[in-house]
Amino acid sequence: MKHLADEYVTVVESPDPEHVWCYSPGLLRLESGRIIATMDFGGAGVKDMDGACRRYPRSDLYSTGRVFLSDDGGETWRQTAAALPMLCMRPFAAGDAVYVIGFCQDLGIARSDDGGETWSEMRLLSHGQYWLQGPCNVWYENGCVYLVMERLTRREGWPVCASAPVLMRGRVEDDLTDLSSWTFASELVFEEQIDQDRFVDFGIPFYPDVKDGYMAGIRCGWLETNVVRLKKKNDMFYDPSGRTFHLFMRAWTGLTWTGAVAKVVEKEDGSMETLLETAPSGRRMVFVNIPGGGQSKFHILYDERSKTYWLISNQFIDGMVNFNLMTPNERKGYDRSRLALYYSYNCFDWIFAGIVAAGNSLKESRSYASMQFDGEDLIVLSRTGDNDTLNGHDTNRITFHRIRDFRSLIDDPGYCFDME
């Protein structure tokens, strides 16, 4: 199989792959054609780098965020002066401004009024809380921007069972560094809604909840949420009022093919309520099939021209591996070497479009990608490892890829474009 975009341009490379790792690629294309890339460095060696950084609680690891710009379609990149103390920054445009949102335990946000050249200082959107979220998608509707961040209702290691995906809405013309500009949806905490000890015949959780097992004492949960509005009028969960948004998430269950879904309904008074979806049978609906939805972050875009959703994630081939036979480094980043592209007419049934890029070993991963439309092309930013990388998780590069003429990958059976 010919890969869609194996060739890449390196945006940034670790100065010390053993102690400084490249994380969290975020991507934005402006109307001017400028492309903005964000990422963060993590690891013990970050404390010796220039610029503001933060320390992970109860560890010797540090992190710092960086912003890069390209004005030639991604062929060359330059770093801005900004060193922002946030993890998992996500760039997005609103009005005449560009923002990056991320977290430093609390929610943080910074603003640029010159197309990403210079940035304000980080402002906090919460105080004394714990937030997570990878650089997933952003949705625009009715003069507003919608995105999801995830609040941890308690902090003990990495408790995704205590995570609440929170849809945030802000008007694009407002100053979104001001907390009062945002409306936050109600919180839906996984462990308060779903009792994993009552699952029967699903094989979830897949691994025992023990300290020396793969799950490392972490109970089932959800994380890294994308938001969409379902557009196909004859689909089961279509809302003709346009007030319902669906949240598609990684499901931390031990299975590589299982994702999760919830929804947010906008009320007449402007508030937003987060709910579980209900199947036609009346049963609650939580787990859905999402390619790579269990093991790795995915990114969803909606293409208005072809009426299709596009998803980039990892294609896994060793989800049934016996972890007792793997080294710690293999276990940490297992099977993220194949980055794949899919499309869908309804956001539930995903059609394989092709392998975007692949490494030559498990540690040479291509993962945690973000993507944007660029005319007839899809542009992709990947967390990438080469032969010098530490493992498939702690990689040493952020790379830029271009999938040319992506709509030509659609194998349309004819009826799926009918929105009625």
C-alpha cells in the first residue's frame, strides 16, 4: 500500500532525546495561509531549557510550550519568542485574534493579535482545579467557538475515571482570555455515571485493576474529547433544532478499538447540559467503535464540501499483545507506528482512507496527530519518533505532513451525500 504522506518536514527536534521529549502537536491554518504549530517539551531536561516551564506535581519532570509559524505551506518553520508554561496547547482563531488554550493544572489561555508572532501572558480560566485534554478539534457554529477541556474531579496520578469532559462556548468577537466570555457545560464524570464492576459480557475492563498490571491501578474512564454536530438529517441522533453537540472520546478500557460518546444540549437560556446518549431501545449508550479510540488520541474535522467527517488516529495491529512479554519502553508507547486516515458520513461508521505515515519499528511512532484543511489538501502535525527516540510515547520530533487531494480518497456509494 502506498502511504499518503510518509515524507515530512521536521518542525522541531528534541535537543536531548533521552531527557527532553516532543509532545502535543496542535495545528491551525489562518485565512492568510499562515500555518501555526504548537507543541510542548516534556521531561527532566526541560528545566535546563530557556523560557518559562512548570514542574509536574510530585515528579522530576518539567514541561514548556512552544509556538512555530510557517508562511510557505509548511516547507519551513520558525519559532516565535513565546515560551508558554502550558501543556497540550490547542491553537484556534476567533474574530481577529488567535488563541492557544491548554492547562497548567488550571486552565490557561493566551492571545495573539498579530497572527501568532507575539503572545500575551497566560491567563487562567480556573483557580485551584485540575484539567487535562489533548489538542483535539474546535467547532464553529452561530458566531461561537466550541471546544472541550476535561476537568479532573480528583487528582491521584492519572484518574481518567474521574474526568469530566466540559464543552466550552465563547463568542468569536469576545476577548476569550476573559473568563466571563465563556459558558461551561455541566459536568458528567465517568465514575459517577458508569460502574465498571457491573459490566457483563463486554470484556471491559480488559485488564485486572491491580497495581502491577497494565492498567496500573487506573480504572476505566474517558479522555481527549472531540466535539461535532451531526449533520445528516436522516440519521438516528440528528437534532433538527441544531442544539445538540456530540462528544467523541478515547475510552480507557484496555481495548484499542473502543471509544466513548456523550452529548451536550444547549438550553433556551443559553446553558448547556451534558448527558449520555440513549439508543432507540431506551438503553444508555456509552461505548462506540472509533478507530484507535482506546489507545491513542484522534482528531475529527467536518468537511462541508463533501459532507464527510474525517478522523486521523493510529491503526493498531497488536492490541492483543501479552504485556508480560514486553519491555517497559515497549509497553509505554506500544503500537503507535501507523498513522491512519478515515472518513465517515455519520461519525459512527468509519471508512478506511489510507495509511498517512508509518515508522519502521514500534518506537518510531507517528501519533497524537492534529490536522487542518488547506484547500484541496489535509495538513497534519504528528508526534514522531526516529531511531534516536526513547520509545513510542516519548518521541523526539514534531513533523508536518501533507495529504494531497484528500477528497479523491472518498469511495462514494451514491446515496450517502443525500442529507435528507
